[in-house]
Amino acid sequence: MDTVQPLPPEALYRRCDPADFSFETTDDLVEAPEVLGQERAIQAIQLGINIQRQGYNIFALGPRGTGKYTLIRKLVEERARNEPPPSDWCYVNNFEQPYRPRALRLPQGRAREFQRDMMRLVEDLQTALSSAFESEEYQNRRQALEQEFQEQQQESLRELQERAREKSFTLLRTPSGLAFAPLRNGEVMPPEEFQKLPEEEQKRIQAEVEELQEQLQKVLYQVPRWEREFRRRLRELNQEISAFVVKDLIDDLLQKYADLPAVVEYLHAVQRDVGENLEAFLSGGESKGQDGATAALALSLPDSFKINPALRRYQVNVLVDSSDVQGAPVIYESNPTYLNLIGRIEQMAMMGALVTDFTLIKPGVLHRANGGYLILDALKVLANPYAWEGLKRVLEFQAIRIESPLQMLSLTSTVSLEPEPIPLDVKVILMGDRLLYYLLSQYDPDFSELFKVAADFDDEFKRDAESQQAYAQLIAAIVRREQLRPFDRSAVCRVIEHAARLVSDSERLTAQLQTIVDLLEEADHWAQQAGAEVVSAQHVQQAIDAQIFRADRLRERMLEETLRETIHIETTGERVGQINGLSVLQLGNFAFGRPSRITATVHMGRGEVIDIEREVAMGGPIHSKGVLILASLLRSRYASDRPLSLGASLVFEQSYGGVDGDSASSAEFYALLSAIAQVPIKQSLAVTGSVDQHGRVQAIGGVNEKIEGFFDLCNSRGLTGDQGVLIPASNVQHLMLRQDVVDAVAAGKFHIYPVEHVDQGIEILTGVPAGERDEEGNYPEGSINQRVETRLAQLAEKRKEFDRRDETERRDESEQK
């Protein structure tokens, strides 16, 4: 096994050399696109916006700050500029079924024009009809009809009166109506004289009165029929008079909108309805059948609507006016509630009742985005009740049906409007993180059918000379957009180096640009405080240090408690069965390393390696898996031909929270070997890395923070030159350490060892060779592996002897019984 050498300083940090750039400041650079390294997402978005098939909506998934919105907006607007503008949409009254308003589609910009034309039509109809019905010709013809009706009634009564006089009776008007009375000498017979007549005479008179009364009833029964005939003929007269006026005015509109069949059909309906509702135009106030609530509703509306409420039926409610739109609409809705998406039907409380009509239908964002693109935050849609179901429904049926959530769920039977659905042609783009996308894919069966295009935004991209140049151009673009001071080459290089540190990889750069924007703004602030005209690396570093200082209160407190030995971690000396492990704590956007004391104890047993963290439910499944792997490694290496008669316990000392991850499994294995072989481990070293069943040390996360966490403790106590950290060799490419750590390594005061196998690690930790098996399968005398194997063999013999003695004792007890 080759001896591991500490890493040189140049392997701990990949610098960005200002000499690689030809510019002096970002003012000299040509701007680059504000999104880099997202080729996969760009291709997905272009597919989604170009393919015209149902269900090819887009879900842009990835962490915040990767420029999803910026890129989506840019690509969508580029395409939208070359697409035709959307149509106008409006709602008009349905005269046959008023509770189902009709939707009219008009070319761009013509909805407002049509609305104004209808308002002028109503005004012109009021004026023209009033003049027509006040004309002398109409008044004469109406009077003739009325006189004819009156003469018909009077003639029928006159004939009946003459027949009555022939029989010596007369027709009288009494408070209770018309009645017949007998005459004597041309005068009405008084009642007392009627009582003096002979009984036979009285009966004769009563019989004749009853006969005349029957004839009178027949005449009176004809009066309603005469009245209906009068009203019919009066309507015909009114329609005859109004037809000329209405036809003349509406013909102009029919000619103007002849290219729109739906509008022409509506105008014909208006023409018919005006003839049937002339009272509304002639009364100057409320029409027949209009209630007080409707009148009150009109008085509460804007001035443009304060007309006779009965005439509101002829208004046009413009939902979408695209007269000022260039190309297809691109809309981002920041508050995607159900009503904001679908639209709503407003109601007003008037005189104890809720009233509404088609003019109170309000559009949703889907109406405004119809014919274009709608960008939404997926989490906000899901957070608003019924919004997600409403969005899925309109995408599935490709129509916008305005109704309340209660109507959608069939939870109400209240009478309301049912506007005609509007056809929908929109491309919806949702933005959200990856977890949300995968959860929707798993648990919502409709999601994959409606959002077939996944635009997966990457967190990072490859770092090379070309990408560094593009990143510098990107920084220049951000500086100009945010109106910051120019950044010199050293500042740009420091930002690029920090971009690599953010992804913990010297060969990659972060794509989460919001963090970079924040850093640039803060560096500009520190340059301003220093009175500098150009931002330098010093200002960038000051901003980085300030960000860390604002977030590292807990890290500082933990370090203080360790230095005060409240938390017991040794950085000098040697201990058997004790090692310094390394973990990472994440607090918001700030992560830091924390050393942990791991101990192992061994005794005779039956091969169990007890993970105390797991036993008390403080260890996560990944950590438990790591312990089981190291137990398997122990058996395969040292107890392949005999039972493992070992009992062992592993624990993170002074750990009061949960433990998860397998990055401590190599440290736990080293502690276990030390306890078995009784060989002390140097406490000046700390270890991180997972281990597999063959003893290979595997990569872990947070390697920079872990190294720096142990370095800070050692540096606070005083560097001795013996201290250092063992890391997996595969993590060397991820190193982007702080400058003070690099300087300490360069001075030989701190060491970082890249380890590939546990044998290399145990040699560094103990100073004792691990040992390799010879041709006979034996380890060298005195090596770690030989000591472990010998100790396990001794435990196995003791276990065998113990079991044999125990069996003898049980047999003796059985014979005595």
C-alpha cells in the first residue's frame, strides 16, 4: 500500500488568474446572455413553445435563483413578437336566456369600438324613438285606435240601453257597477213603490232584469277581448313606427360589422328586442317589470353606465381589449388565485338582495393571456384553494368557464349567471423546484398529460477557460443592469472563485445567479464605503466575509464551547478507540463544519456492532446503513473462516440531535480497529469519508466546510504542525478552501491527506503500518491488521471455551436432576 502524501497548497484551491483576461474592468466587456449553462432547459422551452399540440405546456424545474424566469421570459417574448396579436373578447346579453350571456370574439381593437357603437345606438334610439312617438302622425293614429275602442264599447252599451228602454228599464252606474232599474212614467221606480206592486208583477220585472243582466254580462265579457285587440293593434302601430327608426340605425351597424357573423346575429337580436321593449326607450325611467334593486344597481355604477337600467341589456362588456398589444401576450401572474385565473361574476348587495348581470362579469388572467403565454409560480398556484383544479380544467377542456368555486364543486344551488365558455389557446409555463415537480408527477394523474415538457434547470455548469470568459461577461451584464460600479479583473476573478466555492467543486461554477447578484451588490456597497471608483477583489472579499459574519453566530458559539471544553474534543495526544469525525450543519444558506468525538468500545460477543445512535432513534437510515457496511467489512476482512466473537458499540459523544449520512463510517471503522488492536489514534487528525464493503473510501459532501471546521478549532488552540484532515481522494477535485487554510498548509502547519483505502487511513492515524497479507495469507507481525486479526482470534477462542464450559455446566445440572 503506497504511503499517502499530504496535498500541496495548489491542490486546495483553483485560482482564477486575472492574467487570463484581457479587459481592465467590466466596462470593457461585451454583455453575455444573463443565463449560462442551461442548454438542456433552453431546448425544452423551445420545444414547448414551438409545438402546437394539446398538453405541451412547460414545467420549469430547478432551484430558485437559476434565472428560470429571466430565460423563460426572454425566449417566450422572442417568439411572441412574431405571432399574431390576440382577439378581443366581450360578453353581451342573451335576450332569449338572460342568465346565459353570449361571448363574442372580435378582431384586435374592435371590442371597444363595438362597445361605443352600442352605447351610441342606445342614445340615438332614445332620441329618435321619442321623436317618432311624439309626432302628430303617430298621435293621430293612436287617438283613432283609442276612439275606435271607446266607440265599440259605447255602441254595445247603447244597443243594450235601447232594448232595456223598450221594456221600461234603464241602465244605471252604481258604486258596485252597472245595474238595471224599472221605469214608471219615464222615471226610475223608487224601491218602496216596487214593494207595493203585486207579487206577480214583481216577479215579471225581476225576470226581465235578470235577462237584461245576462245580456250585459255578455257585453262585458267582450271588453277584455276588445282590450287585447286594441293592445295588439297598438303594438303593431308602435312596431310599424319604430321599425323605420330602428332599422335605419341598426342597418348602419350591420353594414359596419358585416364581416363578423356573430355580431350581425346579435344586432338582429337587438333589433327584435327593441321592438318588444319600446317602453324602456320611451318612459325615460324604469320599464315595466323593472324592480327597485335593478334601479339601485344602475345608480351605483360608473357614470358611463348610469342610464335607464332597462337599457343596460344592450351594453357590451369588454373582457379583453388587445388594441395596444403587439404580438402575442406574455403575462406573469404573481397572485394566481382561482378568481384571478378564471375570472369572476361580481354581485352587489342592494336592498337586501344580491344582484348581478352580464356587465359585472370580470376577466381572469387566462382571458388576458389567451392566444399567448402565461407564466405562473407552481407553488403559489397550489397554495391557493381550487386554483390548481381550475387551471387543470381549463387546460383539459381548452375553454374558460367562469363560475364560482362553489359552482365548480356543485356545492351551491344559488341562481347566478352561466356565461358562455370562451375557447382557450394558451401556453402555460409553471416554475417550481424539483421536489414539487416529482411529487406532482407521482401523485397527480393529470399532471403528466397537461405538462408534457420538463425544462430542467441545472444548478451548476463546467468551469473552463471559455465558461470563465462567459461568466465575466455575465458579471458585466449584471453590473450594467444593476447600475453598479465597474469591477476590475481581480474582482471578477474573486467572484468566479466564489462561484466555484458555492458548488463545492473547483471544476464547476454555480448557476444560481441570484446569489452572485447579491454578492456584486454588496461588493459595490463596500467600494462605495471606501470611496473607490472601481470594485476590486478586496471589496468582493469584504462582502463575502460580511455575509459569513452575519450568519455564523451559532458556529462561533459552538467553537467557543469547544475551546472552553464544555464540548470535549481533543486536538493533541493519542487515544485508543477515539477519533475526530467531521459533520456539516446547514442553517439557511450558511453551512459550516463541526468536529465530533466518536468513540468505540469492544468486548466478547456474538458479532454485533451496536450503533447507539440508531438504538435511541437518533440515527438516520443512511447513518445506520454506513454502520452495517463497516460491520460487514470487519467480518469479511478478519473473520472469514471463524465466527466473529466480538461485541462493539459506536457513538457520537455529546451528540444531542439527530445524526444522518454515511460520511463518518470510515472514522467509525478506524475507531473500531483502534479499540480492537489497542493501538491509539492521533487526536491531532480528523477524518471524513464513507467506506464500502471492500474498504475503499468514498466521496462525501461538504468537504470544504468540514476541513475548515477542524482547522478553526486547531488554529484557535494553536497549530502544532501535526494537525490535519483525512479526506477521500475523490474529493480533491472539490476543494476550494479558505485562504487561511491554504496558507497554513503552505507553511507546513496543517495537512490534508487524500485517502483511497482504509489501510492508508489507519496508517496515517496510528503511525503503524496496516500490513498486507503474504502468500500464506498472514499479515506482517505488529501491523494493525495482524493485531486486529489476532485479537479477534483470541476472542473467538475465549468464546469457544466459554460456550464449552457453559455447555458442561448445563449438562452437569441436568444429570444431577
